[in-house]
Amino acid sequence: MKLDVVNAENKKVGSLDLNDDVFGTRVNGALIWESVVHTNAAQRRGTHMTKNRALVAGSGRKPWKQKGTGRARVGEIRNPLWRHGGTVFGPQPRSYDFRLPRKVKRGAVVAALAQRIQDGALVVVDELTATENKTKAASELLKRLGADGKALLIDVTPDEKLGLAVRNLPGVQFLSSSRVAARDVMNASRVIATRAAVEKLQAL
């Protein structure tokens, strides 16, 4: 499989050979799904909390004696069976993150890129640099490369000036090839990657 390599003016300047065993096979949707679930879970705040009988406000005194009243026995008004009592087994602050094998993460990124290649949404450029950190210039660059909505820029080492220029553009991300995740690729309608970044991701 070959992909055209273009410059900042969207003119072809070369081609890139891709491994058919990596990008030409059937897309593994299960890997992508598992990686997206992992990314979403890791970003959950997990600050939810309910008060148990030890934390809810109220007295700990026994309302009435144990026997002889004809009423049900009770130890305190914070009993979970009572109104305004504590919550039993309620949610507590915790992390939803879980460990995902490294091979699954890498395979998910490759599968997501393969899907974008099949969709015709991957653009390979020779370099992603900017002479000045101007948002207007970055917006014009993205338009020339066919990115008019959500876009993901990938480079081995992101250019600092271009990173400053695109950070004000809504829906645009600029990530290094070592930090990109499958959710980032699938969430973008246009993926723009440098030749070096694609070669590095292909070698994962």
C-alpha cells in the first residue's frame, strides 16, 4: 500500500510505503473499543460520594429502650432503614482507571489509523512546522490540507510554534506519536500525520 506525501501547500512531494500486514488487513474494532473505554475510564473524576451511617448528621443515642415498648428495636436515628439515615453501600470516591496491556494500546492505535486510511481521512505530510505562532496561519494550513472540522495532528516531536498556533482552534489536537491514543484518532474527522510519525507508528 502506498500513500501520497504532500507539503504544506497540499502538493505531492513523494510517497510512503505502508506494510500491508499492518494497515491492509481487516480492522480490529474490538481493540479500538477496548482502548476507547480505557481512555474514557481513566478520565472519569470519580468524586461521587454518599454518606453512610457514620457520616450523616444526627445523634447516636438510642431512641428508646430495647424491650418493653412494643416497637421495633433500633439503635440510633441514623439507621439506614430510617428517613434521613445513612446510605448502605453507596458510591464512594474512587478511580475508574484500569491497566491496559501495552500491546493492546499499540494495536488499537494502528487499527484506528487503518480505519482512517480506509475512510480516506488520513493525510501524510513531509513536515508540520510553522514560522510564527499565529492562529490564522494555522487555520489556513489546515484548510489547505482538507481539515475543516475536528482534526488531529501527529508528529514525532510536535513543533512548539505550531502547537501554540492551533491550541485556540476548537476541535484541533496536536500530539506526539508516542502519546496518541485510539480515541484521539477516531474522534477526529481528519488525521494529519508526518511521514516520520507514520513510520514510527507502523513499527510499533
